[in-house]
Amino acid sequence: MSADPSEINENESIELELLLEAVYRKYGYDFRGYSRAHLMRRARQRMLLGGLGTISELTHAVLNEPEALQTLLTDLSINVTEMFRDPEFYLHLRREIAPILRTYPFLKIWHAGCSTGEEVYSMSVLLEEEGLLDRARLYATDFNDASVEQAREGIYPVELIQAYTRNYQKAGGLRSFCDYYTARYDAVIMAARLRRNAVFTTHNLATDGPFGEMHLIVCRNVLIYFNRELQNKVVRLFGESLIPGGFLCLGSKESLKFCRSGELFEPAVESQRIFRRRFDTEPS
Ligand SMILES: C[S@@+](CC[C@H](N)C(=O)[O-])C[C@H]1O[C@@H](n2cnc3c(N)ncnc32)[C@H](O)[C@@H]1O
């Protein structure tokens, strides 16, 4: 391992490529388009925790022990999330985008990389308050099966609710946040009506195809882990999945600036990284 944690030496870099190739060839999970700095940080952390001396030892474990693959998938998928994450984003969505969504008789919304579902329930709450939930269908996807399962269940630790309630209020929430869940001992379960129109399923942005005729795609804090080429491919996938005039929402540190397929979009609310699919350009 290099002494300076930010430095990647040649051998480590080769070993990392071999790990990615092994995971792809044996299991079909494609991490080859992820940022090398992110992958190296996570691989080194796993080596430390597992008492492994080299990335090659990690590769050997992943090839031979199914549990090691599961651990690696969890390591690489960083599923940190929260309800009404970046409340200002939801405030703008409510005030500036919801009035446009209201002009459609039905709505298809895709949460790509939804992690454990907090983002999806936040959207359902907002749609219900804006009178749009009944006409909406939400597709909630992630490549991590365990996260999708948790999203489907909608059960969250009770100790997070105070922070989520604060976010909800800052996001322009119109009611009391406790209208949306039932508390049971140390957990809360989100109201069933919030997931009635939601489909939870696995989808890998690196290898799977587009969804059709979406009005809104929310893909926040996912592209940040991808290299430029994969970002470009995924943004094109979003361009193909959205109707002309549909919206794409990215995370606060993400942009379309350096991305060729960014030309399919124009800014809608630039400060909140909300973009609109242009009417006059087709994916090449
Ligand atoms: C940091 S979380 C973001 C969760 C949520 N969107 C948010 O902003 O709070 C990143 C999510 O992206 C998912 N992810 C990473 N690579 C993916 C891929 N190739 N396809 C689909 N989901 C992916 C991870 O499993 C993880 O749940």
C-alpha cells in the first residue's frame, strides 16, 4: 500500500483494474467506469478491515467467497441518504417544477440510485401535498438489491426522525411530518399510501437500458462516483428516458458542464441542479 493515502502506485493500480475485471467477468457488476480515487479509497478500507495485504488478496476472496462479493458491493455502493436531503432543492421542486408537472394528466417519475428509499418517500409526501400523488407512478431503482428491499419496506430508525422533520419543514412541508409514518418502538414505518404508486426494482445505470417516457428523473449523488465516460453514457440514458421538456435533478455537487450529452438539457433551476430536456435535440 502507498504511504500517502491519496497516492496510487503502479502495482496497486494494476491490481485494482484486475479486481474490477474479475467482478465484471464473474458476476456481471460493472465498476470499470467508476472514479478510480473512489474505488481505491473503498478497496483500501476493505483491506484494512479484512486484514488483507494486497488488492489481489481481495480479488481472490471476491472470486471465491460469495459473502466477500456482497461486502464489496456494499462498500462500493455508498448508500448514505436522508429524507428531504438538501431541503432547498425540494422547496424549488415544489414551487417551480410542481406547477409545470400539474399540467400533465399523469406523471412518470424515476428515482435512479434511490438507495434505501428516503428520497422516494420525500417525493411521495411532496406529491401528495401538491395533489399530484394519485396521478403519479414512481419507479425507484438501485443496483443494490438489499437497498431496494429496504426502500420497499420503508422502515427507518426512529432516532433519525427529528432531523427528517426539520428537513421536511425547511423543504416547505405543509402538514405535520408525523402524518406520514407510524412509530413502532425503535423504528418508524412510512404510510402505505406513499408507496402505493411506487415500483421498487433493481436497475444498474452502468449496464441496463432506459425507462420510457419519464416526466421527471431524480438521480442525486450518484454520478459523482462515475468517471466522465460513464457520466456521459448515463446522462444520455436519461435524455433517452425523458419526454421533451421533462426534468432531470442531480445532486448539489454534480453538473452537466463537462458532459457531451449535457447538450440534451438546458438549465431549469441552475442553483439546484435541475435541468430540462430540450425540445429541439435528439440523442446521437
Ligand atoms: C450516495 S447514494 C445516493 C442516494 C440518494 N439518491 C440521495 O441522494 O440521497 C448513491 C446510490 O447510488 C447507487 N448506485 C451506485 N452505482 C449505481 C449504478 N451503477 N446503478 C444504480 N445505482 C447505483 C448506490 O447503490 C447508492 O444507493
